[in-house]
Amino acid sequence: MNLPLHLGFVGALEAGIIALLIGMLAYAGWHWLCRKLGWSVGHAIGWACVTAVAISAGIDAWNLFYLGMMKLESPLYARLALQGIHDAGSLGSRVVCEVVGALAGVVLSWHWFSVRSAKKNGRENG
């Protein structure tokens, strides 16, 4: 995300909370679009999950993939690769928190929209 977050697990939790909000917004956007196009709720959930994870965890997941796959044989290459990463020591936990937060945001938003539409139609979800 490249935001000035705290270091360590606190920064990973902050990134997860931001990803949760992104997931909620992504589902709201896809829910609106799928209603206009006549698609099912499954399309909205699936595309919202993909969009939210790509937006919230995209850069950090790419950095994690890059560090794992590239040959960093010299200290210069390793230093150059780590220079552009905020808190490289907890990159893995930050990616996990971002993915979980994005998916949880989509699920929470889906639940909120489904309860709201059930109340609007006169049914109580219970």
C-alpha cells in the first residue's frame, strides 16, 4: 500500500483495517454494477474479492513474490530490493492481514447488503 504505517504487527493490523474498508467499498461498487447488469450476487462477491485483494495487497504481495523468486546473490542487489519496501521484516504478516482484511470487508458488506434488502422486501433475516 505504501502508506506510512507503524512497524511490526501493529502496522500489519493497520494495513488489514485499511484493506477491510477497501473490501467494503469494492463490494458496494460491484453490487451496484451487478444489479444494473442483472448479474447474480456471486459475480459481485467474486469480482469484489479479486478487486479488493489486488488493490489492498497488490504491491506488498508483489514484493513478497519478488523477494522469494529473484536471486539476490550480492549484498548490493539485496539492499536495492529491500530499500523500497516499508518494513521488510514483517512483509509476510502484512500481506496476510491485507488479504484477510479485504476478504472480511467483502463478506461484511455482502452481509449488510443482504440484510438490508431482506428488510426492504418485508422478510426478517433471522
